[in-house]
Amino acid sequence: ETGVTQSPTHLIKTRGQQVTLRCSSQSGHNTVSWYQQALGQGPQFIFQYYREEENGRGNFPPRFSGLQFPNYSSELNVNALELDDSALYLCASSFERSSGNTIYFGEGSWLTVV
Amino acid sequence: AQTVTQSQPEMSVQEAETVTLSCTYDTSESDYYLFWYKQPPSRQMILVIRQEAYKQQNATENRFSVNFQKAAKSFSLKISDSQLGDAAMYFCAYRSSNSNSGYALNFGKGTSLLVTP
């Protein structure tokens, strides 16, 4: 167990809808990252939040947005869902935004867009 | 952007034997970190081992060790005395020391490891 929890575990949405995924980071961790993992692929970095501010973003469109709250939990929001958004969404947390710190992953949220 | 390549989509090993998973990466940076993550069917990514690029000594964690060749940009994982519980997807990942990257992990496509009795 890494102490990183995500919800919901599975969900199904219709194309064009909006979705919110949630993540509670490990106790004491102030940095949260989100990754998208399509079937048969490695995870792709979406963005990172450090102390409630976005401080790094991958090659994802603006309809992917996020929040980090004062308790360091986080949300990933995706608007105008497309079929290709179907994937496992992984949340990861670490203490401070250092390249040397270990990153701990949650078990992910499976999103299916129909 | 740094590219991580895992050229073996699938590997198979017998229980108690040794297997090596390959990984190469492309970067112009001199300071970075490399990782191997294991992803079992539960889908949770579990850190297996990490290597700092500035360290010449290869990292070792119990039955897991790496062969880090910085000049060749190669980072292979050796699993000794393979166990049934080692069966999983294994991902190689690169992490820059440059803060502009957000310290993102760049993953390869993974290698599926099958362990046979």
C-alpha cells in the first residue's frame, strides 16, 4: 500500500460529457502528478501540482485541467470527453518537487468513454 | 523530450531462473534518474529500483539489479531467482533533473514478464 487513494475506481461516461477524478496523496506529500495510461501503453504525464499550483504539464489539451487543495488532495477534470480519453488515470504523490524523490502511485481510475 | 524504448514486448522465464529486461533512452542531459516500475494486474505502479545517473555503481535491491551504461544510454533490469509473483508488466522510466519538465516520469511501453513453474 502506498497511501495514495483514488476514486472512483471505474466509471463510464458518454462522449461530450465531463468527468472529475479524485486523489488523496500520501500523508505529508505536497506534490501530486496525474498520468494517463491507454491500454497497452506506458503512462503519459498530464500535469503536476505543487502546493496548489500547476508547475509542469505534458502534451495534453486545455480540456484536461486540475486542482490541488490545501490538504494536498487533487482533482483531475476532463471536459468534452472523447472516445480516445478512455484509459487508466493514475495519480502519484511525492514529498516536494524534486527529481530525486520517490513517487508513489495510486491504483488508478478506469475511465471508459462510449 | 526524452524517449524511453523497451524493445521486448514480452519475456518469459522459468521459476528460479534469471531474466534481463532491456531499456534504452535518449537524452542530452547529464543529470537524471532512471527507474524500473512493476505493474501487476491490480494496475498499481510499484517502484522496483532506481538509479541516479551521477552514480557509477549499479543499483541493487535484493533479487533485482540494474546494468547502467551511461555512455550507451542503456538501463537493463536483471531479476534473479525469479518467482511467480514477479509476473507483471515492467516499465522503464526516465526523470529529468530539470525543473522545467515538472520532474515528469517518461515511461517506455513496457515489457510483459511471464513466469512459468
